[in-house]
Amino acid sequence: MSPRLNVLIRDLRSNYCKLLVLLKEIGELQKRVISFEIKLKDTIINKARYMAETIQTIEKN
């Protein structure tokens, strides 16, 4: 093979490895985002319940 082709193949392999690393990092970030979304949803639901209970208590009094 020509030297130029060898360089192109080496660069392609290097870029492929970098792409795999980035895809793995994206997967980890997606997991963290999903976890955060679940926690945020739970927090909002809990706050809404608390507010509803507070309103009911105020209305009773």
C-alpha cells in the first residue's frame, strides 16, 4: 500500500476510536439526564401534593 493510503487508514482508525469514546460518553450523559428528569418529576409531584394539602388545610380552617 502507498504511504498516503496508510496514513488515511491510520487516521480513519483513530477517528473511529474517538467516535466510540464519544458515543459511550453520550450514553452515560443520557443516563444522567434521565435520572435527573425522574428526580425532578418526583420533586414537582411532591411539591404539588404538599401545596394541595396546605390549600385543603387552609380551606378547612
